[in-house]
Amino acid sequence: MAKGEREKAGNDVPAGGFVQLLTPDGERIESATTADGTTYTVDFTDEEYRELYRDLVTVRRLDAEAVALQRQGELGIWASLLGQEAAQVGSGRALRSQDMAFPTYREHGVLYCRGIDPIMPFGLFRGVDQGGWDPNEFRFNTYTIVIGSQTLHATGYAMGITMDGKTGSADGEAVIAYFGDGATSQGEVNESFVWSGVFNAPIVFFCQNNQYAISEPLERQTRVPLYQRAAGYGFPGVRVDGNDVLASYAVTKAALDNARNGQGPTLIEAYTYRMGAHTSSDDPTRYRISSEVEAWKAKDPIARLKAFLAKQKVAGDDFFGEVDDTAGKLALDLRERVLAMPDPQPVAMFDNVYPNDSPELIKQRKAFEDYQASFEGSGH
Amino acid sequence: MAETINLGKALNHGLRRSLENDPKVVIMGEDVGKLGGVFRITDGLQKDFGENRVIDTPLAEAGIIGTAVGLAIRGYRPVCEIQFDGFVFPAYNQIVSQVAKMHYRSKGNVRLPIVIRIPFGGGIGAVEHHSESPEAYFSHTPGLKVVTCSNPADAYAMIQQAIASDDPIVFFEPKRRYWEKGEVDLDLPLDGAYPLHAARTARPGNDATLLAYGPMVKVALDAAAAAAEDGRDLEVIDLRSLSPIDYPVIFDSVKRTGRAIVVHEAPGNLGLGSEIAARITEECFYSLEAPVLRVTGYDIPYPAARAEEEYLPDLDRVLDAVDRSFGW
């Protein structure tokens, strides 16, 4: 479908266009070809379409449960992914088991698509630990809170893949690094672009441009569309409709395959919108108007896939109802397990500072234990 | 096979042996490959181990440390060279927020066996940012260990021990001592070497304790030799490990001598000497004949090269402090 026709369908395409395979009103576009001649499409079975829908609904429902838990005082903070489900599910489902993901603190949807128990990051947000999982077991690094730092970790890891000889074939390994529009201003992110370029690292930079870095709009971070920056580092950049799960999948899969085949990095700008607050501590009404939020609501990632499934008779109300019910049960189960999370033993704060410990720390731990024990039986 | 070599060459031999012993060890930094580093510490290593083991990196210190984190998660043991002390700060974020905390964050699941080599200290007539002593910043950071060597034999053993350790280690090299020679046993087995995080008595004595590390150990030893001519028997302790500090060795000495003087190039305000003085006061209070004194750099940015001789602690300033201690 030509660009003009898509615009006619009430489609709000950013200047310069993006890769889109499913319009906001659920029209399937057969394929999309970018200015550099790359053509993207997907070839899903009905069942695969339905499972993508289930993923989207599930990650949104779990996210809503987390927001509620935070509001009820059960989480210290929560970074909601609302509105970014398609970017996360599309890219997350494009990953293969051997690939490695480096998330920010908002990639709950990617985590879910990696087959990881969604409770895993709740220790961090509830305040019982700082994350605490094994990146190599789950092929999913710990959440990184300092903006952009993980892009360098991802780059180093990708260099290691090359050094291990695990690129250059269809079964090679690849890395995906997640970050946001704000992070693109960080020096470390730009260093990761430089390094990945000169070492031809097997990495996909997946930027979820959700239009805001807390309160600051995209215009405060860049004068050019973010995907165009890739040219300056010598690798391809592509913008995709981040609210379109099909396009997000297609673009990410192609970029990952290029990486695993030894063709180096790609920058993907997933053009999307953060429908909620930056975190539960934020108040977006102070910096954006409701009409903008409403306009993006019309481009909702789930509504468009639902419309497509219904129109194509791939799924009906029974299926949609069952997906909602199942997601609701998962959310309830998640809630119960979050509430059952034990508080950490205070003395455990001394654990895992060093692999080889430290005599000074051993002494401090002992003094702490003695101090705590001194209150036993004293009524404190 | 004992050889007389300088400290820089001892580091070079130690790095070579680490590369030979473990295929996961990689060296990375600016100009470490063909050039062999601006101080030639990595001289010849890229030629013998290849560009994948000795990596000339882009000119970006945060990138060096940040990619080392990723390589370590992948199972490598990166040895990063920061070209000069004053150039470490672009990487400070990665070192303090990532290298130091990832083991803790991951509940011990991630180990980052990264060594960050930093030539430090003054005395070489350099321009700004090339003569600093930033060890306190890193010693203050839980999750990092910090060591420094003062002589070729320690340089050879300690760099290998640091690389073999699973802890992230900032390894400070006393750049003005790179050319000081000493005897090194190149066949020394690592498990027979003096422990990495142990202080060592560099000169035994009974009348006062001089505590020094890195480039200042030589100054302290010279001062002790001069004091001996005046009949004062000074003990010199080479701290070697700055985090953790090997306090039992210090306390044993000070309880015997009753006097302690800490010497370092870094500014005195909140420097390592401050912490050491506090700890000695807590542990050796009834043994002290005088307050713990410090001989340090002044609380100013490192001065221009033609003034640095007056800034750096030297034999006379150390002896002056010894006099003050005895005069208490």
C-alpha cells in the first residue's frame, strides 16, 4: 500500500515514514519497503497471530496489576510499559533462544517473551533485592537504571560473541540492547554506537522512542530523527511503527539475522508512545496535553491487532474473552506471589559485595549481628 | 629464574604470563596494541597474542570499561588500561555504578573479573591530568578492590594475582617508578606469592611506623635510612592493598612503636591517611605516644610540573613529621 493511502486511513505517520504492516484500524499491509530498498513482511499462521495478541494482552494486564500494587503501597515504584507493548512483544518474540537481551528497567514485556516468570523484576520494585537474577541463565541481563549504561555492556558482550566465533552463520548469536529516546543523548550510548561500528559487533540497538524522557519531549534530545543517526556511525538505521507488533517483529528479526550472520549492528527506532507516567512517581499532566494522549490512544497496539483478527475471522469473542480471563488469572497469581515475597534478612545486605569477600566486611557483618542481637529480649 | 628488571618490564612479564595461562584474558585500552602503550607496559603483547587478545580500543574510557563489563558477563577476563590517572573520570560512572555493583545487584550471579590498570602519581614533569592520585575515590566505593605495587617483584606477582581474582580490581601503577629496577623471580608460582591484599613490612623497626604505598614506599624507605643515621629505628609498611586495607599488620606495628605517620601523594583531606589515622586511633589508642600524623599532597589541584617537587611528599617532609611525632 502506498504511503498516501495509509495517511487517508487516518494514519499518523511521522515525517520520513516508518515501517508499518498493520494500520491503527487493523488493515494488514502486505509488505513495507524502506528508502534503502529493504522489504519487510511477516508470514504468521493464524495461531501465531493469536499468540501475539495473547502476549500483548497479557503484558498489559500484568503491567496494570503492577501499577495497582504500587498504588496500594506494595511496590516502591513501578515503570509502566503501557502503550509500548507492541514494540516489546514484537522485538521480544523476534529473539532466538541463543540471543542475549540487555534491558532498561521497563522491558517487562520483553522479559515475558523470553519465557521468564514475570515476577522476576518485582523484587527490585518491591525493594526486597536489586534484581538478583542470572543474566546468562535467562539470556536477559539485570535491569539497568542508570540511563544508557547497558548499551556498552551489550556491545562488549557482542564483541565476545565475535571473539568466540559465534557469528557468520544463520545459527549465530546476536545481542539486543534496549534504551529510550532520552538515552540517545548519553555519551555512553554514542560510545556504544562507535564501538559496535568499528568492531562490527553482532548487535541490534532497539530504541523505544516513546516521545518523552520523563518530562522532556523528543525535541530536547535531537534535531534529526533518531534512526538517521546510525548513518554517522556507519550502520543501518530503520524506523518502525512501534505500536505495530508485526512490523516491530519483522524489523527486529531482520536486524538480528543480519547481526548473527556477521553483518554488524542496526539501529531500530520504534516510534511509540508512553501512555502512562514515566514511573509511578511521575505526573505527566504537568508536561503534556490530553489531546496528545487521546491521539495516541487511537493508535493503540492491541486494538489494531484485535480489529485485524476479528476482520480476518482469525479470532472471535470467545477467544478474546478467554485471553482476558487467562491474563486476569495470571495477574491475580502474580499479585499473590508478590505479596508473599519475604522481606530480606537485614544481615543479608552484607552478601555478595565481593566474590572473594573482604576481612573488613566480615568484621562489619559480625559487629552488625552483635548489635542486632543486643536488642533481643529487651523489647525493642 | 631471577632477573633484574624494571617495574614496567615486570608488569609486562606478568601480563604476558596471564595471557599465556588463561585464554579468556584480554587486554584492552588506548594504544596498547602496536604502540605497546604510552609507557610500553604492553609492549610486544599484541604481536604475540593477536588483535583479539590485545585490543586497541576507540578513544573512549567509558567505552573501555563498559564493554569490559559485557565481555566479563560473556566469560572473559578483561584487563583495561586507562592511559593516565586523570583520564579515568569519563569511565567513573561505569566503574562505580556498574563494575562495583553488578555482583551485588545480581545476588552474586554475575562475576566481573575486571582489572583496571591506572598509572598514577606525579614526579614525571607532566602537564595537567597526568600526575594525579585518585585512589581514594575508588577505595571509598564498596564492590571494588584497590591495590598498588611499589617494586618490580610485587608488580610481577600482583598483576597476575589481580587478573586471576574474580573481584573487580583497580590496579594503580606508580608511574614514576616504572624505571626502578629490582630482582624478580619470573618462575614464581602464583600460589606461592605473597597474598594480594596483605600489607608487608618493607623495613622492620621499633621507634615509629611509616605507612606508605605505591610511589611513596621508596620515599619512606629513604627517610627510614636517613633517620637511622640519627639513631631512630623506623618501621616502614607497604600497604599494597588500599581496599581492603590490611589493618592487623598496621595495628601490630603501631602498638609496638607507639607512633604512626601516613604518607601519600593524594591530597590529605579525606584521603586514605584520614581513614587510617581514625582506625589507628580506635584500635591503638592506649599505645599511642603521639597523634597519627599525615604527610600528603596539599588540598589543591595537582600543580604545574615545575612546582611539583614542593607538592610531593619527600624525604625531608617525612623526616619533619618524624621529628614532630617524637617531639609530642
